[in-house]
Amino acid sequence: MNSALKWMPLVAVIALATAGCARDGFYHDRNLDYGDAEENAPLVLPEGRDAERYRDAMPVPEVSGTRPAEEGVVEAPLPQALSPGGSLERGYVERRAVGDERWLVVGAEPATVWPELERFVLSRDLTVTASDSRRGILETDQARFSVRPALRSGDSEIRCEQGGTTQAACLTALERHFEARSMSPSAASLAAQRPDAQNRARFEQRGDDWQVILPFAADRLWAELSHQLERDFAVEGRRELLERDPASRSFLVGYLTRSERERGLLRSLATLNLGESTRQVRLVLEPRGPEETVLRAQGAGEEALSTEDQRELLERVAGLLR
């Protein structure tokens, strides 16, 4: 055999290996590709949409400071943690009410809200008579403040009461304070109060009916669902909030059920007419102890709501509390 041919396999292997190391070879180094990336235009909401109802699903924390590039590579500093101690979106302070009871819902965890509440008390020259950060109780000579996790993960409830009665002027002052200030990065022991998000809703099936067990008092749950349903169930012909009754802790909604959507799709394939119609469904809250409530979905007409439709609607409603 020709001696030159003996070295051909080795030459082929070396050529293949060196080709794989090249930038345009099989193993392309993508570490610097971000430098050629182009920024897309920001999304714009359609006219008529309330911008206050929308928040970033995955916000990117701001970074402080920059480092000079070395040989074309920039080493970015680590971003600040969002929670606990993240920044509160300016203006995200909302009210809730059940009967004569009033409180605030703030878009930050208790670990972040607590030190800001202490600053509020200090700025008002109130005399602190008792303070328990683990329980979220701050008592002064004029009012009793309390902080606790809200029903939605990452939010907090703030109350200002005296003798068990809501102090309207105090609540208004708190609302203005939290709207005007950005939350300072601070952590406190209240972070331990946040319940495990995986255990917030438990689905149970009894016969042909589904129900959701929620670890919240019925009055708090009704107030939060009233607010969330008003925002989410506002799509005509799909899902609408029709009535709400605090006395019976129930809501009447119009909802395009799963089975109706499937029937409408089959009809549209046959007749080119979608022909979908919503069902009236009553959502009922039933207390099962001081900190547990059962949520059920019942058909408001003569026709019962199917098992699949119950589950699908309850999953959507329970999802409003995440």
C-alpha cells in the first residue's frame, strides 16, 4: 500500500476536529451573539384597555453600576433580588371591603411592607406601645396596625383599626404613603408568614360535583374574588360578572363553558356559524372553619353544570388568587 494513503485517515480526523473549533464550524460559540441582537418595539395595549390591570409577568430587576468591557466581553453585575425587599410598583395600592370592614392590598410581600409601615408610624410621631414583627402587629397610642399575607401570592394586607373598627382617615393616610413611596429594600421576619403557594387551593370531587378548598376566611375570600372577578370577568360573550351578593357570599357569572365551546366548534365546522352562548353559573363560598372556605360552581338554570365544566371554571377562578 502506498505510504501516503496510510496517513489519510489521520489527516481526515485532524481536519474534522479543527473545523469543529472554528467560529463558523459545527460547534459555534454563541457567547457573543447577544451583541448582534436587536431590540423589539415594546408591546402596545389596544385602545380601551385599562393599563392599570396589567403588570409584567416576569419583571427584570434593575442593576446598579456597570463594568468596563475587557477584550470585547462585558461582565454584567448580578441584579438585585426582587423578593424579599424588592421594589413596589408605584401606585399598586388597592382597597378591599366587606361590610364596614376596610383594608389595603399592597403589591409587595409582608417582609417589604413591614419596615415601610414602621417608617409611616415614625413620620406621624405616633407612640409605639407594642410591636411584634412575627405576628405583623404594630400598636400605637392612636391605632392598631396589622400586616398579613394577602390571598394572592406576593401581596400584603394592611389594616388600621381602633377597638376593632376601621379608622378611615388612617387608612387614607396609609394609602397615600404607600402610593407616594417606593418600597425600600429590607427584609423582616414576616417573610415566614407567606403560605406555600402549592397548598393554596385543593380540589375535591364528590360524586359528579367538584369543589375547591381554600385556606382563607370566607369574608376575605369574598372581598378578593369580588375585586378579581370584576377585572377578569369583563369579556362580553365569554365571561361576565352579572351579580354579587355579600350576604350569601355568592356571585352570578355568565360563562362560556368548555362543553359549549366544543359544541360551538363542531357547529361552526358544519354550518360556518359559531353559535356559542354563555351559561349562567353561581359561584358560592361556604365557610368551613375560621380559615377555610369551600368554593362551588352551580348551574343557575334547570340544566346542571357538567363535571368537566365545573372543574374548568373552578380552576380559572382559583387561578385569580395566585
